[in-house]
Amino acid sequence: MNIVLSSTASDSHTWNLVYLHLLLEEAGHRVVNLGACVPPDLLARSCVDAPPDLVVLSTVNGHGHHDGPRSLAAVRAERVLDHVPVVIGGKLGTTGHEPERADALRAAGFTDVFDDAGAVSRFTAFLSSLGSLRLAGSAS
């Protein structure tokens, strides 16, 4: 799978991106890591230039619930990206695990949200399910 990995516009952390990049590559995926503090328009342009199979947004600064929807809107504004799953994970708010923020992000259109203690294992299971769906779709 081709995956675009990015932080949100206000998030300058990079250790999370390095970790995810390695996790994804070790699972056999090709990763374009856009890095930290990625504005929504740059994320969307990068995805249009080389349409991915998945967009992964990672946030550590606690502002994912604000920045994430703007990034998602920019990606969804590009018709060629309508079908691309977009997920977000990390620290979505500043007060710890906040299930209502995850629910709001799903309602905003994120394919899935990974923000709890089991996030990494749920994320790897999600990746496996995407791979299975792609294989089933190509067989028909």
C-alpha cells in the first residue's frame, strides 16, 4: 500500500512520525512522510500529486481535534481523493483520552480514529483489514 503520513498543521513533534514510518515500512508499505507542521493545502496537494491508498495523520500536541478536520476537509475537497481512507491518531485533546473527541472526528468523516491505550494494535489490525479489502476488490 502507498501511504501518506503527516502531522497536523500545529504539531511540530516528529518522534511519532518516525515511529509510524518505521511501523508502516516494516509491514511492507511504501510511506511518504510529509513531516511536522503540515498545512492542510500541502497535505492535499501532496496526495493529489501521488494519490495514496491511505492517509495517516498523527498528532501529539493535543490539538488534533482542531487541526484534523481542516486537514480532512482539504483532502476531501480534491475529487481524486474522495475514496482514499483518512485516519487520525495520537493525542487528540489536552486532557487525556476523550472518547467524545474521537466520536466527533469520525462524524466529521475520518475513516477511523486511534487515540486510546490499544491504538497501535487497533491500527495494525485496521491496516490488515485494508489490505484484505484491496485484495478482495482486485479479485473481482
